[in-house]
Amino acid sequence: MFGIPEWALGVGFIIVAGSLASAIGRSVFGGAPARRLDGRKLNKHDLAAVVNELQGKLDALGDIQARLGEVEDAQRRLAEVEERLDFAERMLAQQRGAERLPSPKQ
């Protein structure tokens, strides 16, 4: 969809999941505490909000992938219809060409 290959969407998903896992791992298991942009520490409520936001984005990504599949299916079906139309046009051209040819004189 929009020229984005499926593999690129998968790579994006992996990056988002890895970032989320890293942030949660640091906050749960220690290390440098996760901080907000204003420098304050993240609390459980903030992390829950981030997780909910990411879940919404992942759901939207799933919808985009489903629509991409539908578009690819429509493109495949359109290509089949174009092939059938080309075949029908060739058959009609042959038929008309045969009708126009004069019969051989004997």
C-alpha cells in the first residue's frame, strides 16, 4: 500500500517492539531510569499510557497490512482482467482480418 513493501512494515514492527522491550526492561530491572522529555522519571501510569499508545499503533499497523493485502489482491485481479481483455481483442482482430481477406480465385 502506498508503495511500502511488506518487509518494511515488518522491520518497523520489530524496531517498535524492541524499543518498547528495552524501555520496559530498563525500568523494571534497573539500570538508568526511564525519563520523560521534561526530565522527570516515568511512573507506572506513564508506562501504561505509552504501552496503550503503542498498542493502538500496532492495531493500526495490522489494519494497514490487511488493506495492503486487499490492494494487492485487487491489483492481481485487475491484471487477470487486462490479460483476458487483450486476448479477446486479439481474437476479434483475427476474426475481422479473416472476414476481410478475399477468397482465393481458382
